Amino acid sequence: MITVVGTGAGAPVDARVTAGAELVVGGRRHLDAVRLPEGAERIVLGPLAPALDTIGKYVAEERPVVVLASGDPGFFGIVRALAERFGPERLDVRPGVSSVAAAFARTGLTWEDAVVVSAHGRDPRTAVNLCRSHPKVAVLTGPGAGPAELGAALRDTARVLVVASALGSAEERVERVTPAEAAVRDWGTAVSVVLCLDEARALGPVRTVAGGAVRPAGWALDEAEFDHRDSMITKFEVRALALARLGPRPGELVWDVGAGSGSVAVECARLGAAVTAVEKTPDGVERVRANAAAHGVDVRVVHGSAPDVLAGLDEDPDAVFVGGGGRGLPAVVIACARRARRTVVVAMAALDRVPAARTALTDAGFSCDGVLLQSSRLAPLPGDVTRLAATNPVFLLWGVRLPAHKEGVDE
């Protein structure tokens, strides 16, 4: 058996666990903190592959191995790699308190409603987008994705960062800082986890199912669910297909360009995505904010006219919805297509705009498809009878980026 022991944020390792081990593997601080059996080989974890190879030799000879890890080694930990290599039946896992559980305990908060994301050895954009869209997020950090990088990316938010360092040790520190304060600090290498909190919503309602925000019971909400001006809103039939093609999901960023009432932005945020809504009119900006607040979601609202204002948005979106129209639509679609990592969806009422929008997508390396949506809704008539009331037809185009057509997109 390979005994995998969680240490660090929880209780110290019982010396009886390592007794008899012929190979002990772990981080330097874990190895220094336990009494090793006399004659046992010691491997300080660096690159994982050589350590697994050595473990494999001992396993083949049926010689006992102990692996020391931080906190709960089955939670974003080494258990996955060991189980894939040697099989879960060979593992005797003895978890400690995870850094996430310990950090929330230090802050006095429950965490069954938290989103937990690992940025260790990964692109931090997923963690950043989750921090933007959820009120309670725990980020497991790593080089290039620590408190400073998170703070820099979240400067424009009202979040609080709780930086927990060296949990479970004599040097433990738990500090509450703003994103701006975190961005200018050198945090060293002892950071265990960063909590990103919207303090107004950090307590949250009583939950039955653990995890992030509960998925909405439905989408493509009726127009009456949004404040809008003169029926200037994406109708729910169009919104339903647009959402299906946008595919908003947690960890991704969606732009709603020409947001109007913000109905598409709000629906994407309800489905867990981080959302930036771009709107040129001051009253439209306030309307988007009001609709987001009414539905309990975070939407970053940018006041300005596309395409010019898009240059000031730092992070490339995964998906973009372009609403409205006008003579400038082709330029807006071109600008969005240059930045979108995955998908662009365009809604148009005018037939004349369709060829230029389609060309803009295909020229930018997207496959392009679309439909003309025409629907008729049930409407009452006097005498307790019903008629069909036609809505205005809308062209919906969607482009999906073809492989190797976006520089800088992570594989």
C-alpha cells in the first residue's frame, strides 16, 4: 500500500503512520516536520514524474511507501496522480484539514456555498472570471497566479481578498486586503489559499446542495422580468437560441455589446459566467445595472460606443453577443471577432446587415451559421378566444472559431 497523509493545515502527522516506511515522499517542509524511520529513503517533491517512477519501483517490490501532502491530498492533490498511476485500491488516504476549510474557518464563514478553483499551474483567467461572477470563491494559488495577480485583475470590483499563508504553522498569517492592495504586495511563496469575497453576500442563504450558485430553474425569461424601454429588448425566443449558441458557463467571460436592457448579460450571469455589458446610453447603463441587481447577479457595465470602447477591455472574452444594429455593425462584429476566443452571436432586425456581419465572421476565421427567427405568440381576443400575434423577425448569426485562428488562445 501507498499511505498518503495530509498534513500542514491540520494536526501534525502521527509518527506511527510513517513507522516502517521504506520510502517517504513529500515537500521539504513536510519531510522536515516528521520523524522518518531509520534507513528510509527520502524524496523531496519537485517534478512529479521522477517521484512517481521511484514510488513505482518500491510498489513493484511490495515495499511500504508514505507520501506526505498538504491538507486533504484528495482535494486538488496528489491522490489523483497516484490513483491514475497505481490504482486507487493501492492507496490508504488519511486526509488532513484542507487549506480551503482552514481558511474559511479562520474567517468564521461556512463554505458549502463556495466555488473552489485551482490556479496552480493553470491559466488564472478561469479563477478571475469565477471571482467576478460568484460571491464566495477559494483560489488555490501558484506561481504567476497568486494574490498580486488576482488583485490586479480584480481592481475594478468591490471584492475583498483574504490571503491565508502558511496555514497550520507558527508563521501562519491571514490578511484581509482590497484587490488594489493585494496587487502591489510581494506575497512570497507561503500563500496557501486566497478567498475572494463579496462581503454583502458572503453569508448567503441556507443550502441543501454544496457548490457554487444554484443553476436557475429556467432561462430565456419573459420580457416582463426586465426593465426595458419601448420594447427595446431581445425577445425571449431569440434569447433562448442566443444563449444556446453562446454557451455561457462558470469560469468564462461573455461580452454583451449593445446591451440595451442587459437581458442577455443578466441571463449569462445567471448561468454562472462573468459578464461585461457595453452600452452607449447613460440611461441604458443604469437600466442594465438595475436589471442585474434585480436578478442578484454581478454584471460589469461599461459606458461607451462600440467598437472604440472595446479596446479598453483588457481580457478577451470567450463568447460575445452583439445586439442592436446600425451602420457601424460590421465594424463592431469585426472588433468582437478579433477578440473572441470561441463564439460570436449577432442579432439583427435589418436584412441589409446580414451579409456584412457574415463576412466579418468568416474573414476572422469563424465558421458561420444562422437562422431567421419568426414567432407568433398566443394573444387573447374578446369573447374568450385566442389569436396569434406575430413578433418582429430577427436574423441570428453565430460564428464558432476554427482551430488555429486566434493568437494567444490557450490550448
